[in-house]
Amino acid sequence: MKLKILIITVLLLNSLFCFGQQIPVKLIDSIAIPKNKYKKFIGIDAYENLFFTHYEVISKINKGKEWVYTNYELGVPSSISILNPLQILVFYKDTNTVIFLDRFLNETRRIDLNNLSPIKLAWWVDNTKSQQIWLYDSQTNQLNYFDYQTNTNLSETIPFLEKPVQLASNFNTAYVLFKNKINQYNIYGTLSHSINIESHNTLKANQSKIIIEKNHQFQVFDKNLNAIGSFKI
């Protein structure tokens, strides 16, 4: 038996969508992979490489070739950012460690957040420019724009009033998902936009779109959190 992963495209109409307008979707391709080889599908990067995990193992697949990174010492990755295909960020929450991988999944840098002074207890980490990352510090309940070369916060938000559910970014902008809202922050730690939403499970961001999902129902926003529409798979 084989597990099929469906790759879809969202077909946006020329007219503007009001909130709740259904966006038509169309199946454009699919691939078959061996059953039980991969546990989680991470996504597709800008070069159409597919990323998967199977517990501690990270796999990158393209045209029959596969690259693998494994780190049993750090455990199962909590999140993987493939926003920059040349500098893949892997965050291990249980060991409070950030790993950077090159395009061949070779480890190029390791940041043990436990060894910083002051220590940072990260819940969420995401990629940004070449030597900065977005980092939510659970001790201060703040989002940091952090330079790991100098171990300094270039900026930070005011403390949140509640714990975030998830963090996503498109380099210069961070999106923080809370239980019933999404906040948008710039690299200066300033709140740019905020919208109220119903409770959702996951948040995804790219250069132009923001997508939240719950129970196979997806809501789509532009990068400034203006509603575009929704679709269901």
C-alpha cells in the first residue's frame, strides 16, 4: 500500500473576496510514497523540494533524490522552517536548541539557548534574515527579534497578555497565533495589525499569503491580514 500526498493549488478569482467567500481549489498533482516511511509532511520549499519527518529523521526529496538529517541527541524536531531553502531552521523545544542546515541538510550552526546569558526558554522559533531569528521567550512572554551572532535582542514586543499558540514568519514580519486572534509584528517589535478569529489549530505564512486551518477548513488572508476567502479539503 502507498500513502498519497495531495498537492493543491488555490485558484483565486479576479474579483475580491469577502470574508467567508469560498475559494475554488483544484488538484494539480499527487505523489505516492512508501507507507510508514514518513510520519509528517513539512512542506515544499521555493525549489519544489519536499520535506518530511519521521520522528528524529528529517528528509528532503526532489526528483528521486533524498537527503537526510538525523539528531537522536536532540530528539524530535518541534518545528522546521523551510522559508529559506539555503538555510533551513530546525527547532528542538525539549532541548531548547536551534539547528541550521544547508541545502544538503548538513548542520552548519547550532545554538544552545540554555548557554546564553541571560538564558532564553523558547517555545517558538522561526527564520528571518541571515543572522537573525524570531524567538518567543516563555520567561518574558515576549517575541524577540534576535541576532544570534551577537546574542542580543534587536527588538522585542511588549509582554503578551496570553500564551501564543503558534508563530510563523515571512522573513521581516512575524505572525503570532493566539486562541482567538492573530497579531502581526514588524522587525521593530511593533504590532502592525491584529484580527479576531475563531479558534484554529495551525498557522502558515509565505511571502504573500497567511493561512489558518482547523478540521480541514482553511481561511486565507493577505500579508496584512485582510481576509481573502476560505476553502475546505
